[in-house]
Amino acid sequence: MNASQFQEILKKADTLEKSDILQLKKVQENFPYFQIPHVLIAKYEFQKKTNLAASSLGWAAITSPDRIWLKKLVEQEVSNSATSPAEDLLPEDQPEKPSQASRTQSLKVLGEQLKGNKTEEPEKKVEEKPEPPKPKRRTRRASAGDDLIETIKKREKKTIVDSKKKEQIDLIKAFSKKSIKLATIKEIEANQNTENLAANSTQINDNLISESYAKLLLKQNKKDKAIEIYEKLGLKFPDKKTYFADLIENLKNS
């Protein structure tokens, strides 16, 4: 799964399909401390009323610091009521049309003014045609997916104590910059084990300690290592302690 696919799943959090859940479960297996897959899977299983609803909700609760927010999000029902666009654009009150008598009186006054005759103004003024009220624009209600994204952005500002959680969230943030392959926790631990083996390779194995090995180190100009070998040989063979002490003294003075 890449960054765009993950963001598309977040946007349709209310209408997830089985294929989306399968992809989220793969992310869940690779990143067990990551909150988003647990929450979306729990919401899906709860709405579908499956046998996995209870266990999914339990995992989501473990990774969510705010249980009240989680309960509201999971139990939130999808709004099926949609207002017709035609109904939204119709004004609530239709303007009244001028009466026939008013229009006749207006035409009569206009005709007399064109002839140059003075006429008295009618007692009642012709009502001006009111402009129809402009239809009110209705603000689209934010979906649960948008709410989830906004909530996650706010929660990312909090200090994360658990180093594994911080490492996994840093990987998720990298989705917005470029597509990356999801590395498994086993691969990360394997890299750490490789580093540990490299560090251990610099240490001297007690099974290799011998006078011949010390002489080999001297030929390689590794005098400090050779002295360390002689010191260990002196401890290993107390009866030759004086002999190895003389060798160490000669090496230090040379």
C-alpha cells in the first residue's frame, strides 16, 4: 500500500469495503502499535455486527489514549438523508406578483405623462417587485473520514514516549512525501541484530587465546591486542604468570 491508497481509505472511512479491510489488516500486522488501522477495522466490524467486533474494538481501545473519542467514532451512524438539490435551490417564500389593477393604473399614468397632461398621483403607490431571495448555500457536513484525519493531526502534536510508536508514526508520515515499501518489524530487528554481530566481531574470543595468536598479532603490528592476550594467558596459566609478565614488560618497553 502506498501513500495515496492509504489516504483514499481514510477519506471513505464510513463506507469501507472488504478489500479495504484486508489492506488495513496487512498494515496492522506490520505495525501493531499504529492506531489508525485498529480504529477503522473496529468501526467496520462494529457497523457490520460481525463476530470480530468485540476483539477489534479491544485492540483499538489499547492503542487509543482517548476511549470516549473512540466510542463516539465507532458508534457514529452514517447519515443516509440527502436533501434534493432542487429543493435546496428553491426559495422558501415565493414573491407575490403585482395585481392586475396595479399594472393597469401604472400604464394609465404613463400614458398621460407622455401626452403632457398633469394627473394626480394615485393614492397607493405601485408596489415594487421584490427580488426573489437568493437560495442559501448549505455547508456540506464533514464525513467521519475527514474528522478522523483532523483528529489524528491534532494528536500527532502530543509527545510520544514509546520509541517504537514514534518510529512507526515517522514511517507513516513519509507516505506524504513519497511511496515507500512497508518494512516489517522482523526486518528492522534483523538489521539491529546485524549491527550487534558487527560489534561483537571486534571482541576477542576466549577460545582463540594462545601464545601463537599473540605472536600473529605482533606480526600485524597489533601490540595492544597481543599484550591483552598475554595478560589473559597469565591468568589462565598461573604457573607461567612470570613468563608472560616478562613478555608484557618487554613489549611495553620496546
